Amino acid sequence: MNHDKETPVWCFDNTDKNGMFCFNQTSIDCKFLIEKLILLNGLTWIEIRQATHDNGKSKHHSLDYEGISPDGKSRIKAKGIDEEDYDAIYSIALTNTHRLIGLKKDRTFHIIWNDENHKFYPSKRQ
């Protein structure tokens, strides 16, 4: 079943509490995070993917495993995540460099990692 026309469900059931991309509520502005998620919550997954920045590049998108940094791959392995656990490893942009990384399964986004410096999936221009 395709869930692109549905709104997201945000889930914090498997956040990483260790390593370079640990999700720690003291490391981010929780009010800012909630405000961003509430804004996105009114959109469908299609609309979320269509949001752009930097000359039309998608702000929120799935990640190719090959482009994930060695540190990111290490955290995926440490969490015991494999391909059957998700439809996509997904990135939600909070700011120009700050990302939430998680697993998109059906319409649910399981927020796992807090990438404050765009290091989980570095852009080619860095």
C-alpha cells in the first residue's frame, strides 16, 4: 500500500541514546523541534518530499545507503537495523545543516538520530 497521500506519524520509539548522532533532548531546542514537526504534520508525504531549498534540492528525502557516512553506518549497525525494518532511511531538514534521521515505514517516521551538523549523510558540497 502506498502511503504518500497520508500525513506522517512521528514516533520516538527507537531513538539512539549513544554515539555521535544520539538523540538527546538537551542537545536540541525541543520547542523548535515540535514546531517543525507540527508544521510538517499538516502535509502529506508527497508534499513533504516536494519541499525544496538550494536551487530545487529536496529538503526532506530518503537516503541512499552508499552515501551514509561511516559513523552513520556504524550507528545503524549498533542499533541492529536491517533493510526489512523500513521502507526508507529518511532525512528531515530542521535547518540548513540540522537533520533528523530515521526510518520511514508506511506513514510513520521513526526518529532515531539527531544530526546537528549534516554528518550522517554529508552533502557533496561539504
